[in-house]
Amino acid sequence: MHILDTERLSLREFTPRDAPFLLRLVNEPGWIRHINDPGVRNVDDALAWAEGRLFKAYRELGHGFWAIERRADGELVGMCGLFKRLALPEPDLGYALLAKHEGQGYALEAARACVAHARKVLGWTALMAITALDNPGSIALLGKLGFVELGQQALEGYDGPSRVFRLVL
């Protein structure tokens, strides 16, 4: 299902046919270093991961992490979206790109659109975000969006503490 468009990007729900892309994305060195290693090693693993992490959220919450496609050619470049983690009091913004697409402004463009979607469409009043302690790119991106760092917190599913941010919408 199509969610939103920006100048260069289109965000939509992931589908089972995106499993090969998800396999690549969650095995990127940056994903493993800054997010976690989900143990996804083949397309079947990717499909099972997507069912538990993506498709379930679409069904139960009506939102989640969405596929980012370039509008010019339909190439998948990453994911961005809104998710409710049990460990956080409010929904959060998350994003990840294939390394070859980093540094082109796609994450910021998609994240801005997701923040606007949270405010205008979902009617939310605040968002949270988390990063690894040593992820200066994401910390800078969240700063550009107006997020304020609240400190560090240990969160289930992550090795060590994460930086926690909040944005009033």
C-alpha cells in the first residue's frame, strides 16, 4: 500500500516480494553496527523477519517501517517509518538505507515526510527516536528534524545503551 510521496521518494508498505532487498538491508555493515544483527541469512529468514517486524505492525497498528523507493526509477533505497516499541512511551521514527544510497539526503527527506505524516495524518503530538551511541550521522539527522536528546537508555534487542531522543510535534 502506498503511504506518501516526497519530491524524490515514494514510501509504501513492504511486501513479501521485497524479501531479497530486506535480506541485503539488514545485513549491511551499518545496520549490524548501529542497529543489531537480526540473524537473517537467507530470503526465507528475511520473509519471516518481515512478517514479525513489518507486516504485523501494518495489520495491528496501521503504520510501521515503510519501503523507500526513488520515484525516478523505482529503486528501493532503504526504509523509514513510524513504530511503537514497548520500551518507549511514545511511537518512534526509524530509518536505514543501503550504504550505496547514503549521503544523498534520502534519509532526511523520508524522515521529514514521516514526521509530517505522524503530525498531520495520525494526529500524534510527539515522536521519539533512538540511535547507537556512536552514530553521528543519525544524531545529526535527528538534530535537523528538531529532536532533543533525552539521554541514554538500555533497550531490549540492542547491545548496550542507546541514545534516546524526543520531538514535540
